[in-house]
Amino acid sequence: MAARYDAIVVGGGHNGLVAAAYLARSGARTLVLEARGKTGGAATTEAPWPDAPQYRVTRLSYVMSLMPPTIINDLDLARHGYKIFPMGPYYQAFPEGGSIKLYADDAQRNHDEVARWSAKDAEAMPRWDAWLAGLAEVLGPLLLTVPPKIGSHSPRDLSETLRLAWRHRGLDVRTIADVTRLMTMSIADLLDDWFESPQVKGALAVNGVIGTWAGPYEPGTAYVMAHHSMGDVGDGHLGNWGFQEGGMGAVADAIAGAARGFGVEIRTGAPVARVLTRAGRATGVVLESGEEIGAGVVVSSLHPRTAFLDHVGAENLPGDFVTDIEHWKTRSGVVKINLALAELPDFTADPGTDLQEHHTGSVEMAPTMEYSERAFLDAREGRPAQRPFSDGVIPTAFDKTLAPEGHHIMSLFTQWVPADWNLEPHRAELEAYADRMIDCYTELAPNLKSAILHRDIVGPYDLEHDYGLIGGNIFHGELSLEQLFHMRPAPGFADYRTPITGLYYASSATHAGGGVCGIPGMQAAKAAIADKKAGRRRRSRRS
């Protein structure tokens, strides 16, 4: 082999970069191999309009949440450019008139906003917030927990399962029941138990369907809501999200800067063809160019089908594991629409193109749960949504680096188109879909359509073929009940290890995956480091 490293990381997305940084921090000579011409994966800032390079967009992922302070501090990301502006409120204007704003950190203002639609719901909001906070105390730490091999009879695995149970020995019957409801209920049924106003429920249901092949009435969407509500960008507010200065690509750049500071070598334009194995052990990789590179540790941060079925090969893996990966659900229906605007949206409910608070958070198109459900049902029945759902943001409300003075970027994370649109580009249909999405917003902010200078439409086909997100799924696999915790990505292999000795797994298809959190990368690196130390101890005892 022409070169040899202690560790190779396949994929230069944020999780791969985090894994590389931790490996190099431990002393390993580490190489990152990225197929695209730049690092970042879905955390990318790009200039999609060649004739207007002064506009830059966070082309795929668009907000920060869930990255734990552990990673931010261990890698000293602030020194490398990590700078977050906490988002403003959730904002929804309604076709019938009026609007609602919901805040992550202001109970009194939430009460006042909700009271405009329902006095009963306003009284329920503090109890709802307290209930979510209580569940976050249980579920939040689990994001940093390595799932045990539940069902294994080995002493070590039994010990890990018992240790997890002991950590939660203080949970009472009511809390266990609440967690069970959260895991199994639809967000619609859960909100129906708490609130009466369609407007309030529509606003609160948004996080239950983000990036999910499911409408708000699908079981399991209550957990998706909780998953998105446990984040903290570092300002101490549960569920708060934020904008990275310079767009999401600057998050990846900060991690890459930290990795290089620890000695990591990063190669772009270096697609991997396969992982090399010998006698069930990873020995390196071969690139599509034919170059072979050796390493005692290989970490893959790619989608499970790519990482295992393409790069390792089914013939080198246990049959049950192959079946699990083949059955891994990775549908999407997501379309990202990025807009360059000459001015801010002027909402009839909150007039003005000057910067106001409602421009600083999430600008939603989800007026009711029924609206969002209809959009999903359209796609499930095989057609793009007639009136799409959207989670919109305007990062230039804070970040002046993305557009010329006085102009803005509006990023719309929209749903749904049919699940099989990852197979063909569907360009003309996507243009029509984007027209309808913009029309929905223009009904609420009449100046929006005329303010659009440029638009960029990224469909499931682009997400899969340009960014490696199979099916267009931003989580590398759906956050459904049968694909959570010890099932992610396969039973018995949720500890960031794989059936191949020396091959570790760091994609969002592992536990805690979803969102730009870096946890899978950190955990995979820690597993590799721990195994190396354990190997040294065994050799020392033998000698």
C-alpha cells in the first residue's frame, strides 16, 4: 500500500470530522477521505447562483441544535469560528388573519400569545413546558448514552443493560408512562390531549414532522417532536435553536479546523470504492482511483447502505445484519427551497419590511395539523403536496455575511413529495411544487413573490446523488420507533462498532443521529480509542 495511517475516516461530513478530531486528539495519525470537492456533507454553505455569487445559502441543514457542550469544549470550536445566534420565536401567520409567536424562553409572552387564541390553552402552556422539561431530563442524557446490547447474555452486555436500568431507578410509574406515550403516540393525539386551539396545535406540531416520512397523525411523531426539543445551542434554553455565522458550512469548517489542529489530514475529491478486510478485520480502504490506503482503524460516516452493502459487501457481513441494513427505512419527501430576497416578507398580520422579531425565528407554513396531514397524504398517495408544509428561516436577520446589505436569504425546509422522487430528478414538477410553496407564503406576505431575486430547489434526487443522503433522508434513516436507540442501525450493533473488527460507524443512522450534533462521530471515535486501549492491556497481560 502506498500510504498507511492509524485511522481512516470515510466521509467528511460533520460527524466524520468530529470522529477524526477525537481520534487525532488521542494521538492517532488520521486521514479523512471525502468524495465531494469540499467537506461538510449536509452542513454546507454554498453559492448556488453563478451569476450572483454574493448570495450564499445554507443549502441543506439550516439551524444548529443538539450539539452537546462536551464536543464544543473538547474541540474548542469557538476558537475555530463556531458562533451561534439563538433563533427568535416560532411564527405562524394565518390565512383567516392574525398570527402566533412561540418562544423558547419566555413563558409570559407565550401565555399572552396563546391567550389570543384560547384562554384554556394559555393556562395549559406552563404545564406543557414543565412536562417536556421533565421528559428531557430523562431522554436528554440518553442522547449521550451508548445503547447496550439488549437481549445479549454475555456478562459485559448484561452489566451494561443493568447499569442503564440502575441509572433510571428513580423513575416512577407516571414518568415511565409518559415516556411510553411519547414514543408511541402521534404528535396530533398528544397535542389533542393538551390543547384545543387548532392554531396552537398547528404551531406546536411542526417539530413532530420535520424531515420525517410521516404526517402529524402518524404514531411515533411525538418522539420526533421531543428529539428536536431537547437541543441547547449553549445558551441554557431547552429546545432553543440557532444560526451559525457564515451558514452551516462554517460549523463544518470549525470542526475541520479543530481536526487539522490535532493533526488530521483531509483529502477532498477522494471517493472510497470499498473497505478492505482480511479475516473479518478492516485493514484500510481502496479509492475509486485504485489507490489503496492502509489503517488499523476505519470509521465510516456514510449512509448504512453505502457504508456496509457497497463498501464492505454483503458477502463479508453476517446474514442477519445484511437483512437489517437492506430493510433500513430511509424515506424522505423533503424539498429544500433557498431564496434570495430583495426585501423581507411583509406579513399582513404583522406589517412591514423592516426587520422585526417574527423574522428572526422559524417562519412556518403549518397553520393547522390538518393542513400538514393533507400535505403528507398527497405524497403518500403518489403526488407532490398541493399545499406544502414548510419550516422557514431567514438567517440574514442575524448573519450579515450571507447576502448584500439590505437583502436577505430565506431558507424553506419543505415537505412532502412522493418517497420515490429520489430515483428521478423531477425538475419540472419540482419547479411547480416550489411555485405552490411560494404562493402559500405570498397569501400571508403579499410582497414575497415579487421580492424573490433567485431561487434554488434541492429535491430528494439531489439529496441522494449529490450528498449521499439515500432516499433524501436527512437523518440517514427514519426516526421511527423500530429504528431508535438499540435498533440504530441494527440490533446488536448500536454501540458504534460493526461486524467487522476495526470498522466503526459514525453516521446519523446511529443513536442520537439527526441534527448537526456530532454525537455519533464522538462516540465512534471513543469506541475505537477504548478498543485500542483494551487491546494494549490484553497484550500487556499476555507478556
